[in-house]
Amino acid sequence: MKGKVLVLGGGPCGLSAAWELSKHGYNVTVLEKGSKVGGLCITNEYNGYRFDLGGHRFISKNRELVEDVRTMMGSELLTSSRKSVILLKGKVFEYPLSAKDIFLKMDMWTNAKAFMSYLIAAFSRMFVRKREVSFEDWIVRRFGRTLYNLFFGPYTEKLWGISPGEISSDWASQRISLLNLKDVLFHLLKLKRRTPRTYAKGYYYPKKGIGQMFDIMGGEIESMGGRIVLNAEVVGVNINNDAITGVRYLKDGVEETIDCDAVISTISLPDLINTFPAHLTAGMEKHISLLKFRAVRFLNILVNLPDISENTWMYVSEGKYIMTRIQEPKRRSSFSAPEGKTSIMLEIPCNEGDEIWSCPKVDLLERCLKDLKDLGLDIRDKVVDYFTTGVTHGYPVYTLDYVEHRQKLFQFLERYENIITCGRQGTFRYIFMDIAMEMGIAAAHHLMLDTMSKKDAIHHMRSEDELIEVSSVTS
């Protein structure tokens, strides 16, 4: 066997790194805090129903990664097509937003205001140079104030828990498709039959939930000689001459230490820094405290109906409703519910320890059932059972100054030659599952090729200023 590598965190990024290293004969151990692998991509089974933590699917432009996953999954990997909508003011709008759809469904006064504010924004961008610092700046300068107030502002504030004016514009260009009002005129005059697709619709999905992909990957790692330690919380690192020589972790209340030659960390970047000896992290406290994560609570409801909707996702824009997204797992895989039954999952953003996070599940159910009825989904009499799950590190919060604080933590880690940090938590980036997997594989290659001096390139992988869901191998 080759060098001994510790992978901290058994989510998509960490497991992909361990998977790649194991293929090349490395002695790999994965330390995972949870009771199963998958991180944010686990699947919970309950009375014959399956619920992911949030809405996941596998798409990627990376053909090699797709082929590796297809080979690994075999007949357990399904193909499906995404259909998403936005629920707003009693109407159902296409997602991504379609200018034609908005024009046909909004009243004349709202359309007039939206059109005028869009034109003002367009001319402003043409003739007035202005630095777009916040998410609000970015949206208003491209869509206008009216559409921002309707679709983007309330949803974004509900999701992140802070005003969009306090959120960095960095990630907007990768996730929001632009409207083109010329399309409306072309459609109405029948001069154009279709518009360019802005999001990949086709995707892969495991029969038994997204977690099945990482259960199988974990099994392959172990079959190649790798080791996965569950319920292992990393609490400290041992340092010698600017290198990590071992990691301490708690398992069943007992602290244990495992030696290593190198570390690939996918755990939360602030949490990782806190595992270093206190005398080494002096001055880092401010930067650690200002990188925050948004928690998410999930309400999973078993429903005595064959179907609820045809949509993969239903986004809920209005701030008066507690949830941001409604999902029906059966739309991804028919194996998510018993025959003739379905289920529904609500994503509810919050902060760890706040009123929503601490709300008794029966009260949360009551609140959500009222919201669902108001949204046109009255399922109260069809509820068979329900349960809640939650994650504390759902989304890295992109405050206006997050880059400065993140960079300080990266700089701190640079002095330690045998550790690389990657993944959503490890780089404090709101990335998708396939990018996390690519990061893990890239980290493994950096280690194997002894190019750790260039490891900062991984922190910025796939950060190009363009939509990251435009195409995939499946589309």
C-alpha cells in the first residue's frame, strides 16, 4: 500500500477523493461525523418511503465522471427529466423564468411596471457603469425592480435569512438565467418557435434515492481496502514541522487518534481551523465567526394519494410562507413511495437553534399544512404519517465580505504542506454535487502527483462566470 491518507467528511467530495485514492492503492480512512455516508446527500427510509435531504440529481459536463458513476451504479441508475415551477400569488410560473409566461399570466398593470423597470435596468446597464456588489444589485440591474420585488427578493431573503442587499453577487451569475423580453414579441408574432434552453433538464438519479449512490461508493472504497469510520467527530489535529501527523476524533464518547501522511478535509472550513491548537489560530477568531452557514429543516410527509403534481420542484417565492421549495420524491424515482402512494417534502431554511429549528414537529406540520392549502395543495385529510430531519450546514452564507474572511482561513492552511480542503463546506462555496465530486477527485490527483503546492486551484474549481446548469452529458 502507498501513503496513509485521512479524508475528513464522508459526503460526495470526501467519498469521491477516497474512491479515487483507493483505486490507486492508497491506504485511505474516511472519518464521517454522521451515522451514514453521503453528507448532505443521504436518503432516509421510513415505512417504505424514501426522502433525500433536499432535492438532488446527478448532472455533469464531465463525461469521465458520468461514465464512472454509470459503471458503478449499473441498472440502479435511472434517467429522468426536470420540470420546475414557481408558485406566486395563486399562479404557477415556469422555472427558469420565462418572459412570455410572465407576460401571459400577470395582470396588465404588473406587466407594464415590470416592462418599464426592465427597460430602465437595461438602459442603465448600457450607459451607467456601476459595480454590482450585492445580489440585489445584480438582479435589479438585469431584471428591474418590479421582478426583483416579485420573484427574487422575498425568496432570497427567506432562503439566506438576511437582506439580498447584504448578500454577495458572486454566485448569482452561475444560477440565474436571464430573461429576454424580445422572446415575448417573437412568440406573440409567431416569428420564433422556441428559445434556447437555459437549464439542463435531463439528469440521472438512483432508484433508491441519491444516498444510494454514496452507499455503493462507500462499499467500493471498503472493497478496495479503504476504511470508513462512522459517528467520528474530528476534534483536533497533531502538528509537527508544519505538517499534520495525526487527527483526533471522538467516537462513542472516546477520543482516538489516527496517524497520517496527508489529509483531505471536506468538513466545514471554520470547524477545521478550530481543530488546530489554539496558539496557532490566534487572530483567526474573527474570520471564523463571520463565516456562517444557513441551516435547513425538512418536513417529510407520507401521503395517501397516487400523485400530487407533475413537478420535480415547486419554488415558493412569497415570504409569508415558511418553505422555499416543495418536492415530491416520486417525481425522481417511482421507488420513493409504495405503489399507489406518494409523499411530499418541504425545505424550510432557518438558523440552528432559532424558532423554526426548535419548533415541535406537530406545530411545524400544522403551520405547513395551512401554507400548503393556501398554495392550492390541500392534503390534510391524506396525511398518513410524517417526520422531520435537518442539517446545520445547508448553505454557506455569502455575506458581502465573505471572500476576505474565507481567504484568511485559506492562507492559514497554506503553511501546512500536507492538507487540502475541498467541497461545499471545505471551501465555503455553494456548489452542486457533481462539482463537489470533481473537487474530491482533483484533490486526490494533487496528492498523488505531489502537486500540493498548487492546491489553491481546487478552491476555485468551476467558478466561471456563467450558468453552471446549462448542459450536461445527459441532456
